[in-house]
Amino acid sequence: MSNDNTTGGLYRRLAATFTERVRAVPASGWESQSPCVGWTARDVLAHVVDTQNSVLRKVGIQVPAGPTVETAPLGAWEHTRDAVQDVLDDPMRANRAHDTPFGRSTLAATIGAFYCFDLVVHAWDIAKATGGNTTIPPENLEMVAGFMERMGDTLYSEGVCQPPVPVVGEVNEQTRILALLGRTA
């Protein structure tokens, strides 16, 4: 694990795992149903790419056009990942303030919370949909659990997460957290 405790360092580490999961998807896997109701693996990736570009636009940063998820999923992700990382590595842009549903924040704080959470959970969604590696490292589970605690019931707002699913018997931490996020491991 990296000693870089900045949002840029966290994003770099989580994006590396996300990239591994995206690279592992076979060409035929992108249309596979994901754990996200009504979404294919391609839809999950499009969501990640779109929302990360959207948060940059909220602070006046426009990412130049790049490959699309429809025609080049990995290229679209790498283009977005590199743009976000470039912003996070520049304190002037990373610390731009903006309004969120929870009050005023900085771009780095927003990405470090919600968008890093998305990288972990949606990497699992894509891997699960396509038969890839679904292991979530313990430090990522800890980060997700902390975010979930801060979000409280807001986590289950429209368009965020499905309600928790029941688990039977003793389960590992990954299965428990995924169940709280409306996913069956």
C-alpha cells in the first residue's frame, strides 16, 4: 500500500484496481448484467466515467473529448482516470470549492469520499458481472465502511444504493458490506 495519504494518492491506488478490473473484461463481457439492477457492465462503466467528468465540470474543469465507453471501454476509462488524476495532483484545481447536497466542499474532498467509494464498489460490480476478480482489499473495505457510516440513510436515496439484502449465517466483511449496499456476493 502506498504511503501517499492525499486524495490523489487514494484515487491513484483505487483507480489502479478499477483499471485492472476493466482490463480483465472480455470483449463479450460488456453486455453482461451487473449487480446494479437494469445495468450491464458497460452501463456501470459509463456511470463511473460520466459522473467523474460531471464532478469536474461542476468546478469549471472540462475534460477534452476522448474515447467513448460504447466503442472503447478501457480507453474511455483511462482517459477519464488520467484527467481526474491530473486535477487531483494539482492543488489549485483539486481545492476548488463547490456546493454539494451536504454543503460547501472541495473537489478533492468530494472525489476522496463519494467517487473513491464508487471506484471500489463499481469495480466489484464490473468484476462480478464479467466473472473477474471480485476480491476487495481490506483497506478498501474499511474506506467503504467509513463512507457508509458518514452517509447514513442518505446512502439509500434514489439513485444511490439499493436497500440492504439479508445475509444468512456468519459472513466475511466483504459479503457483509456488499449486502448493506444492496448486493449479493
